[in-house]
Amino acid sequence: MSDVKLTSVKLISELYKKFKNETIENEFSLQKLVNRTLDKFVYDEEFRKKMLEHENLHQSGSKF
């Protein structure tokens, strides 16, 4: 698997709990979300703009 990058991230606990609850039935993983989001961020200018302007999260420890 040389085309895979192992990394770690800090997540907002409450937000992650809500994500897990929302995705339990359809088995949608955090890995799928991250990879799909990265793809959209890189190749979809409108999506990238929305993400760069999104300010609905709170900072804690590192910049979210």
C-alpha cells in the first residue's frame, strides 16, 4: 500500500460522536469521508471555497 498516507488528526469529540451515530446504518467510515472530502477539495473549486469560508467550528488546541 505505498499509495496510502497514514496520519492522525484531532477531532472535536461531540462532532465525531454525531458522525458515528449518523453513519452507523450505512457503514460510512471516517476514512471514506476524509478521502472523498480531499478529492472534492482538490478538484471542486466551489467546494473548496465553501470549506475555506466555513467558520462554524470552535478552536481548541489546534486550529479547526
